[in-house]
Amino acid sequence: MAPTPTVATVDPTPLRWSVVIPVHDCADLLARALPEVVAQLGHRDDAEIIVVDDASDDAPDRVVEQVGAGRVRYVRHSPNRGAVATFNRCIALAQGELVHLLHGDDEILPGFYTTMEEALLPSRAVAAVCRAQDIDADGNHLYTTRSYRHGTGIWTEALDTFAVSNRVRAPGIVVRRSAYAKVGGYRTDLPHAADWEMWTRLAAHGPVLFVDEVLARYRRHQASHTSTLVRTGANVRERVQAIDVISTHIPPSRRAPTVRRALAHSVYFAGRSALDLARAGRWLPAGRQAREAARCVARIPRGVEVGA
């Protein structure tokens, strides 16, 4: 009897990139963001692009069908799970070595994936952060984040910087999937500050790379979750809650002064928000921001070890 012929099996191409895009009621903005992602990664066999729809009332599935060029997977939640739970679902779905969590209302600029990959892969960093543009609802430029080091390389002050304030624009960070696996998911008890706490937790786990190029666009608009929190003052209250959690990632010898700096920055942050809102004639939210600034002042420890 003739032997059964063997068939050589070919392992599928390991995935280098997972771009996971959480969306909720922002199909029009997804239509602006998705084409550039597809243009940069749609031709690569080692990349996956996934849109995770958190029970939107508009039609992101149509955008995926029209713009995705057959290269974008669509996943829908029903019922709505909320932003942070959707972030965690995105991470769970990702199979690539490098994970980019791109919010559906943000954008990337040409060269993002090539530049971030070339910088991150040869390094020992757990994540890479680039500079970004802040844009308004119509895509107009508002501000460009500054350089935290001259030239691309390890951001040696990342942990101490992150522990004081969130210096990362969400579309401008790429994280190794292995790092997410080690540090765990986003905290659902910090709905506004979950990303800030995550970046600090990652920086406590390993080095962070800074890419000294402007490669992403972060959208600021009144419909955003952040803007809603500003109107009630909840953004500052959640900052204070996050500081308590973030302080646990700091070595005990540096914890107390770091907490003081973080609370002092929160006073500045809330005070500046109050002033901007007052100048715009938005007196009620301005008063709420001013009230939260005063509460932060009262919390600043003086000569007391915090979290010891």
C-alpha cells in the first residue's frame, strides 16, 4: 500500500499590527479617519483593522463597507457597554504584536505606522508615543503637543511625567500586545481617566519610547465625553480619584512629592478651564471648575506621606 502523501502546512503570516477602532455615534468622523488607516495598512498581510461599534445609533457599518475596501472587520456591541469596556474589548480582539487603539473621532497622519514600527520594534520599550495635533470638530488645527526629548528615543522621565498629568494624546500611542497582557486592561472605575492610569501603569512596567514627530490628530469637540465631564466638574473629580490610584505605581520614596505635584497641576488645570469657560460666557461650568480647583488646593498634602 502506497504511503499517504504528506502535505506541507504553511503557518499564517504573524500579525504585526492590530488597529482597533472603538466607535459610538461618530460614523461621520470615522469616515474621515478610516481611509488613512486603510491607505497605510490595507495592503499588508500582517495587519488587521477592526472597528468595534458600541451600539451606535448611526451607521458605522456602512462606513466600514464603503471605505474599508474589504480589509476592515466590523464588530458590534448590543447593548451599549460604555467607552472603557469597549477599549478592553478592543484589546481582547487584537492579535497583532503592536496594538493601536484609535478612537473613532481621532485621526492619524501619513507615515504613522511605518514610523512607529521602525522606532518601536528594535527597542525594549513597552509602548511608543508620538507628538500630535489637537484639532476642532471641523478638523482645524488648534495646538501641537511639544517635544519631551530631542529626537526619537527612550523617554526616561515618562513615569514621573505621566504620574503628574496625562501627556499622551490617545491616537498617538502604540502599545505592545505583550505589555497589555502583563499589566491588564483599562480600569472601568476610572471612566474619564482610564487611559491616563493605563499609560502610567505601562511606564511603571517598562520603558516608553518617544517619537519626536507629529503623526496623529486628537479631536476636541463639544459632543465628546471629555466636554460633557467638563460641564459638570466631573473631569477634575476623576483626576483626583485617578491620582490616588496612579500614586501606587510610583516608588514609595517619590510618592508624596509626586502626589503634591499632581494635585497642584490639577489646580492649574481646573483654574485654566474655569477661566476659558468664563471668557466664553459659560458661567455655570466655569464656576464648577473653579470649585473643583479649590477642592484640589485643600487636598494638597503638606509634610504628610501620601500612600505610605
